[in-house]
Amino acid sequence: MPVLSFFWGHHCHRGPVIGMSYGLIIWDLPLIRRSMRNELASILICVIFGVVLGLCTKWTHMAHSWPTNEMISRGTRTTFLAGIPIAFFS
């Protein structure tokens, strides 16, 4: 099974989490390890893409107008508390 096999499905971000949960319930250590490896690989890919895109936009006008008004509005206590149940159930 390839390391990035969970990325090919429609809900690729759910595969490792479900795999770890199911592996813990049935105590399948290879499934837990494989799911953990895939989750760490996806996190590493996200960080690499973020760094590359950040470096690509460093010299543009986008880098000088941070934080935007939308970022500021999403960082309030009210929006944070409203997002907790959404994050919990998803």
C-alpha cells in the first residue's frame, strides 16, 4: 500500500483518522502505524506546500497587507467559540 494511498480518495483527510480510530478499537497495530504514517505524511506535505507558497508570495504586494480585515474578523473570541462545535462534529 503506497504511503499516499489515502490522498487518492474523495475524503482523503478522513482516512488516517478513521484508520487510527478503528485500529485502536480492534487493536490492530499495523493499521495504527500505517494510519499514523499517512497522517504525518499529509501534515508534512501541507507544511511543505505552505512554505513554498509563502516563499513564492514573499516578494508580492500580498505579503505587505497582512493581516487582512477578514483575518482580523475571524480571529475574534465570538468566531472562535462559534467554530468549536463545527470543528467537533466534523
